[in-house]
Amino acid sequence: MSMRIGLGFDSHAFKEGVPLVIGGLKIDHPQGLAGHSDGDLLLHAITDALLGAVCAGDIGTFFPPTDPKWKGADSTVFLETALEEIALAGYKIVNLDCVLIMHRPKIVPIAAEMRERVADLLGLELNQVSIKGKTPEGLPQDGTAVAHVVVLLESLDNGESGRKLALHADRPTESDIEAAITSIAAQPRDISALGRKVPAFDTDDLT
Ligand SMILES: [Zn+2]
């Protein structure tokens, strides 16, 4: 069994007049987070952690902020793409640990509900998802929300997924490729919605 680790970071400024969504959870708060998409910094950081764990680039690789298609997008779309990428690479999530840093709203009172939502979106049990709230003591961070995420992946057992593809280091065998193609062909996916393009690791993340 092989394991991989991924690290994600994101930040967004608070803005009047937009809804606040963190971890896919709509939160009653006078301000939301500015961004090209819905500004859900936690889902963006989780997406980056997952993609990073399988060396698949970052959120800007798949969803360039210059593309008007993603304006106001529901960030669960980004997460779904990252989940597909780790499955294609032959991995599944062991657990993730998240830190949200902001003055307001207070995260602790809503952390349990947020964990349930994130676990649901990722198809995980509650004990695989940790979300911690911190206030930015001593940091000049008024009006900004920050998220850090670390994720651990483990390889899928043979036979657990017909979609297993080897990463760059190990070449897939013919039967791996055949099984992956058969599996992908059997599960229709809307590839056009993914907005894929050549990796660009220096893309600004405005999502
Ligand atoms: Zn973002």
C-alpha cells in the first residue's frame, strides 16, 4: 500500500452583499467572501490538497479564474473534479485536517455541522474530517478568511476500483489501462464541464 500527502491553502476577503458559504455550508452572516466563484475557501483548499497529493496541479489548472464559465460557480464542482483525479490516480482519502482562521463568524459553534457537510461531499465518515477554528491573534488579518488543509491518501486495493491508473512513476500495465477504459466508458461523465487544460502551476487563484 502506498500513501500520499497533500497540502492546501486559500484566502478570500470578506465582502458586503454576497452570501457566506464555507465548506459547502450556507452561514447566516452579514458578509460573504469575495471571489470569482462562490468564494468557498475551505472547499478550494481541500481541492488543492487533493490535487496536490496526486501531483495533478491545482484548482487554477482545471478552473482558470479568467474563464467566465466559473463566475459564481458552486465550489462543489471543483471538489468533484479533485475526487475524480485521485480516483484515477488510484487513491482514496484516509483523513483530512482543516484549520479556518478568521475573526468572524466564529467557527467552533458551526464546526460540527460543517464537518458533516464536508464529510458528505467527500463521501467520508465524520471521524475522517477535522475542522478547527482559530482567531488570527496578532496577525493583521481583519476582513480576510484563511484556510489550511492537509489530506492523507492511501492506494486503492487491487480490484477495489477498475479505474486504477498508475502515477507517473509506475507505468500502467495493459490490463490496468483496459480496466480503466472499460470502467470510464461504463460511467458516463460530463468531461466538457471540467474545463481541463495544460497544467499551469503559477496560475493566480482567484477562485
Ligand atoms: Zn479560493
